[in-house]
Amino acid sequence: MILKSFFMIKNSNNKEYFLENQRFYDRLFEDEDHYGVKEYWHGWAGNFHRHRIKILRNLFVNILKCRKEAQILDIGSNVSMFGELFKPDDCPKITALEISITVIEKAKKISPHIKFIVGDAQAPELEGKWDILFAGEIIEHLSNPQEALSNWSNLLKQGGYLVISTPNRYFSRKTKEHISLLTIKETKEMLCKLDIKVVKMIGIDLFVPFFDRLFNAIAKHIPKSSLICDIIFQAKMKSTFKFPWLGRNIIYVARKS
């Protein structure tokens, strides 16, 4: 099960803040089902995860044409989604940056072919440049998204791709973890300052919270309804594919000039 981990770094130059947030996420991910994917496998969380995996697999394999020689940096990786996207023998060269030592110990056992590094997503101290940088469900957890994007841009090769997935601010609310929610306009403007152009956007899920709560309860308490719930949730997830501004979650594919 792949879940993405997040960083709330208030000051990327202050080691104390980094260690504070590292402890926060170590505690957070002691609960392996923090985001409810296992509990609600046939509810919203499980269907969102499976749908996003399907979209990302198509994106990396068929659109970006990632092959074994491709070098990909996975920012805020948790156990890294690329363990699900590719079979070990076909997997590109993945470097995964993760704040939680607890998660990395687990991740190395799950995906020994992926290189895991402890680090700060907002200000990664890495040398080298990558063909693709993937930031899945992470930028909304950073105190300074513009700083993060600038640092990420420095790690991308010319012509390289930045793939970001993040909640749509219009259909989300701030929490202790979600501290920097962005609109499409804000995201594009920040990327434009760095000469990075959005070339594709994909919307995921239509925001209807009452519907989600209702079918979560049905899927959890009436096991025989799981197939019907999956069909309904998957249809709902697909409904904003070509209308990202209506999506609860948005995947941005951007290219560095």
C-alpha cells in the first residue's frame, strides 16, 4: 500500500524545525493506515489511491515514456509510489527523499531496488540533476511552496518534467498537515517564474462530501456492496479527468525550459 508522506517545514534553514517535523511524521506513520486506505479500501480513500495509481502509471509509462535508464526523484516519497507503478526489473532509477526514518526503514524492505534518502522536501540537500521530479501530495504541507519549487527546479535537467499532485484549494481546507493549499492560477504563476510551463493537467474526483461519507459507511458496514461502491466511486473519480478546475485533486505535468 502506497501512501505519500508530507513535510511541514517552517524554516528550511533551521535544523530544529526539521527534527521537530521528522519526529512529527515518525509518530504519525506509526499508524500504518493513517489515511484510511486499508479501512476504506472500497470507500473514498481506497478508490482515490487506486485511481491515482492508474493515472500515474499511464502518465509515466505511456506519456512520459519512462524507461529503465530514466532518473526520477521522488520528493516526500513515504515508501514510494514507484514500487507500485513499476515492476522491479522494469523500474527506472528512483531516488526517494523521505523525512521519516521509521518510514524509510519499512520502505527499504518493501522496495530494495529504490534508493531512499532522509531529507527535507522544501530544501533538499542533493547533488545532481534528474529527468523527472515527482512531488505527490507534498507541496500543500510545506510552509513556502515557492521556495520548494525553486529548489526542485534546480534539481531538474533542462527539458525535464516536474509532476505534482496536490489538492485543489477550492475544495480543501487547511489542517495541521495541509498548510499551503493552492489554486491552479497560483501554481501556474509560481512555475512560470521559474521558466517551467504546465503542459498537462488532470483532475481527480468530484467534491461531494456528503456522498463520500454516505458510501464510505455503506462500503464499511455492508461488505456485499463493495463492488457497487467501487464502481460508483471510480466513476466519480474519472468525472473531472478533462476538467481539472473541478477536481478535488489535480495532477500537474510541467516542463522546464
